[in-house]
Amino acid sequence: MKQVFRTQQGIKVVDVQIPSINENEVLVKVHRSMISTGTETMTLRKEQVSLSNKLKTHKKNLDKLKKMVLAEGFGKSYKFIKYKLKPSPDDIDLSPIGYSNSGVIVATGSKVMNFNIGDRVACAGSGIAAHAEYVAVPRNLVVAIPENVTFEQAAFTTIGSIAIQGLRRANVTFGDTIVITGLGLIGLLSVQIAKAWGLTVIALDIDYSRIALAKQLGADYAYYANLTELDSIIKSLTSGNGADAVVVCAATKSDAPVNQAMHLCRRKGTVTIVGSVGMNVERDQMYLKEIDLLMSTSYGPGRYDDQYEKAGIDYPIGYVKWTENRNMAEFVRLLASGKLSIEPLISNTFIIENAAKAFNYLVDSRLKPIGALLKYTEDNSIIASEENAKKVRPIETITSDKIRIGIIGTGGFIQGNHLPNLQSLNRMFDIKAICDKNHVTAANLARKYHTSYSTTDYKEIIADNQIDAIIIGTRHNLHAQLAIESLAAGKHVLVEKPVAMTMPELDQLDDIVRHSNKHLTVGFNRRYSPFAIFAQDILKYRISAVLMTYRINAGSYPLDNWIHDPVEGGGRIIGEGCHFIDFISCIVNAPVKEYDFKFIPLDGRVIHAYDNVSLNLSFEDGSLANMIYTSIGNKAMDKERIEIYCDYKTLVIDNFMSMNCYGTKAKNINLNKMDKGFVQELIEFGQVIKEGKIPSLSWQSIYDTTKITIDVTNQIKGN
């Protein structure tokens, strides 16, 4: 993996081993890391001055050199100076840098009970939450981030925690007036956090662009820090009293910010030092006003305590409420609530290979940057490369006024659903042609739906330049081949489930889809039902994993029904089970990690087919689902029941006619008739190929779901 280091020769990106983790750590694949213009660049600014200039300008260094020459001799002293100025590759020391990043957990230690693989997290720790593709982080330096917080935002968490701790040390409360002096990254975050806490905020700096930005980000007042009348201004804003607290976030060797803070503070107020500033305090103001001068140590209680940070031993909340980890969690909460604006603080973003450029950019005083991000996943990860290799090409939209549809296969499902629904959506669709192997059926339907023609030869429809999209509703064994031919002819395709019955078919179709600019989707209609959409909305910002059951009382088909035919139908798990797996995946909204199943074997009396299965699915976010598909239940019972458990909420969907919601303010749904999403499925199909809408059902999801059903069926039959 790549990692950024500070060396005697400046910033270097070096290939090193991925770190191992101990029992209290998690391994995180980093997506973004934050470089601030403060702590991390301070040493670099010093290093910009050459050693020879330091020797000329600092007499003490010359004295040291004289002593070294006298004690060690000229030769050894020369080698030492040469080593400092230009070390050989073997002599370069690598010092890890970075302390604020975000990513995804890929491994957990045995004692880590509060995180799972796949969790999105923010990490802290100098040299721990480093600028690296992978980092090993102790559990008390990691917090989870919700889905509505981006990796870019979460990369600020450590720095935000420093700002939070500085405000906590100031001991401010709702309605207080606070002065924040020094509007760098921490200062500008402090302004926003203080406003979110209900404080009146006065911001100070010597840079007019930062002053303007502080106003933009919510400061009630913002002034040039060196105004001679500043003391009077602050008093006029505080009824003559002065500020309740001053937080010094500046970075300077000067003592001026601290002593100015004493003047601006009210009697018995508080001055908190967050930045690195001169501390030669003038006693008079501090003494006369009895001001508390406090230091704020980094992210909060626990910092520099190995028992807390490395051993993972937390401080009980009854004794220490706001530890560094809980400060991190509070910053993430503020991000999720939308009360902080992060984008104005990102001056630039660099890929990790350009880390040296990023640091040089931050120390360029002409640019006056605030902060820069390093990014990893899109450009440097193996996972990203694999995803790009499997990427589907952009979809080419159609230009005709209406989407001209050709239908191939008109069995009971197509006649009962798609044809009448297409007719009801005639502002979007125009049914141009119908194909069925029975010429009478095709002709009758053509007259009923006023199509241009009917045919028994599907190739006629595929070759028709006046047709934009094809809906395939034949028996299962023809689906994959017809979809392949339709895509090859430049048609968009909606194929009824299943999309394929064997892995060779599925893989052949996979190759075609990924190289085609036409859209292919499958009739997984349940994900388009109002119940699915409503459930997704309720769970949108969920914290916990999902536990879900889906029971299908499918009823039995005679053994001579074509669905049981291994060549024509493929069995009911392939033919219908894919529906329910897709619905589960849609609700969980995470990839399936692994699955297992049990089935009732044939007994020659009641169990005649392999259609009594209990399938267990586990997902990468820790969610679990169980699908029970049975043909031996009583027909008087409704076909489908879904129970969803998450965040102390329960959603129960009965046969796609009702949904009962427990533990949420959402209202129950009760429909007069079943709605399995058939109409909405067609609407989205039209929006994708006509308007360029991003499909909610990805090809990768279709592929993964179909692969599961094929694998389960093959294992059941011993193939």
C-alpha cells in the first residue's frame, strides 16, 4: 500500500506493507484524509529554511558546530552535516504523518464489539489515522458515520473534535458570547460549532478573506484582529462587560493573541488556548479580572492516555462525559444534522501520489489555503479497479416522442399486467408490435391494443428500426438469448424474471450488458411497490443493521407444469425466488456477503418438487435476512408476509396490501388492492431510456441475485 511520510528530504510517498491489527484495533481502508495548514505543515515550514541558513542566522547553532568540530573532528562533523543536508536513501528516516481520515472497516480485532466489517468510519490519532491507503486504528479512536455524511466531510472529524474540546474548555453555555481569534481550519470550524450550540460568535483574524468566510459560515460579527478600537467594539456588543470566553485558535509565536484575549474577556471569564501561540502573559489584566487561562489538549479526555487510546479502556460516562471519542461522535452528529458547512474549508484535493504537491500547496503563503484532502479509493484501490472493470457503459437515451415498444411473448402475466399498464401510460409508451408463437393470440392482442402489426417471428421485432425497446415475456429458457439478441440489435430491454437460467448464460449476458450502451432491466417489480419505497425512506438514515424475514406461501404447481421442467422453466427458485431476494437486497441496500440454505427433500407423498427452501442471507453491513419459500402451505393464507426489524422499529408488510409501522411516526398503509410495483417499474424503465435517469436497479445487483438462485438450485439438485 502507499503511505505518506515526512523525511529529511521532505514529503515522500512510499510503498509499505498493510498494517496488522491487534485485538483492540480495526483495519480501515481509507477514502479521504485531511491535511491542515496548522500542525502538519508547521515542521515543513521550518524545513523550508536550509541548514546552512540556519547556521548563519542562529549563533547557537554555530556554537554547536564549533563544539562538534573540536570534539569529533572535521571529518565526522562534515559527515553529520552532509547527512542532515542530503542523506543517502539508506539513511532516510520515515516519520508517519496524518491524524484525521475516513474510510471503511475491512477487518476487526477480537475485542472490538461495536464495529463490523463494512462500517463507514472516521478515525483519529497522530500517525495512526495517517495519510495511507490502510490504517490500523484503536477502537476508541474510531466513530461510525451515517450514510448522509460523506467521506470528505468525515475526514474533518479529528480537527472538528479539537475545535469542540476548545469550546468545552471555555465552559460556555447557551446565550453566552464567545470570541474566536484565528480563523484557520480549527477556528472556522469553531465558529460553526459555537453557532450550532446557540452562542453569539465574534470572529477575529488578520486576513480579510478569512473574516469574510467566517461571516459566511455564521459568525454574528467578524473583525480585523488588529483594530485599535476592538476592545471598545467588543464591550459595546456585550453591554459593556466583555466576552464570556475567548478561544485562541491562532498559530503564531507572538504573545499578542493571548494578551489581547485578556482585554476582550469579561471579569471572571475564560481564555482557552487551542492554537500554538506565544504564552508570555501580561499579568495585570489576568489578575484584575481574575480570568481563567486554560489549555485545551487536542481531541479531549483520553488523549495521550495509552490505557484509553491503545488498550481501549473507556472512561465511564458518569465521570467523564465528553471523552475524545464522544467529541468525535458529537462532530459527526453535527455533520449529519446539516449544521456544519465543510465544502468552503476544502481548498483543494489531491491523489495520494501527489501528496508532496499537496503539502507544498498548503505552505504557499500566496494562496492562503485553509485545508486540503488526499483521496485514495477512486484512483488507487484494488477495489476501485475491480469496480471500474465491471462498470456498465452510460445508457444512450432515445429521441422519439414516445418510447416505441415491441412485445415478445404474451402469456398470462404479460396480458394481465404489462399490456394494460403500457396502455394506461400511453403518454410515455406506444406499443408498436406484438409477437407470440400462437398467431391467433398475437393477432387478437394486436387488434385490442391497436399495434402496427403482429407476428410469430421474434426476429422481425428485433430487426425493426421503428422499435426502441423490447419487453420479453416468453418462457424462461428463451430470456437470456432474446435479451442478448435485442441488445445486439440496439434495443433497450425489459426482460421478465429470470434473466438467465445457467451461469454460462448469465456470464454471456454480463459481457454484452457491460459493453452495450442500451439499458437492460429485469422484472423485479416488488422493489417498485409503494411499500418498498416507504420502507426505504424510513430506514434511510438507519444506524443498526437490518434483521428481516420474508415468508412466501407460494402454493403448489402440478409436476407436469412447465415451471418444473429443468430446460424450459428451471424450477421455482430460479423462476420466482429471485423476486424476493431482490426485494430483500433493495431494503437492506448493501451487497450480499454470504448465504446458506436448507431444503425439504422429496418424499414422494407431499413434497414432489424442490420448492420448499429456507435461505439465509448475510450482508456486508451486518444485516441478516431469512427467506422461507414453501409450496405446502394452505391457499387460504395470504401469499407474502415481510417483517423488517431495525433501530427499534418494526415494519410488517402483508401481501403488498398493507404495512404496519411500529416505533416510528410514519403512518400505516392500507390499500384497497394489491400493489406490487408493476406500473412504477414501467415508469422507471421509461425514465431511464428517455430521460437518462440513473436506474435504481443496477445490473450488478441483477447479476448477483440471479447467481444466488442458480447456485442454490444447482446445489439442491446436486449439480
